[in-house]
Amino acid sequence: MNPYYMDQMIKERQRETEAEARRLRLVAIYDAHNPGLGDRLLLALGDTLIRLGEHLKRRCESPAELEEELCREQ
């Protein structure tokens, strides 16, 4: 095969590879900034669990209060 054509084929393949790499990089950047539905649900669940935990901590600040409340409930 003619060396000129081989050189052109190699250069074309390199351009295609670089274009694909650019496209994959842009897709990765987009995906990083736009979380999917599952990610958003997990984030909301995590925030809710944190809020509930903070509420429980405020509700029973000390172990003595916790024991008193348990005794009153029984």
C-alpha cells in the first residue's frame, strides 16, 4: 500500500480517537454536574436521616432525661 495513504489513514484514525476522547470527557463532566434520579433520592434520604438524628439528639440531650422519659412511658 502507498505510504501516503497509510499516513493519511493513521492521521484520520488519530483524529477520530481524539474526537471520541473529547466527547467522552464532555459526557463525564455533564454527568458529574447532573446527578440522576437515584442519586437525588439517596441525597434526600441522607438529609432526612440526618435531620431525624439531630431531632433525636435534641429531644434526649442527656442520659438522665432519656431514663426519665422511658420510665414515664412504661
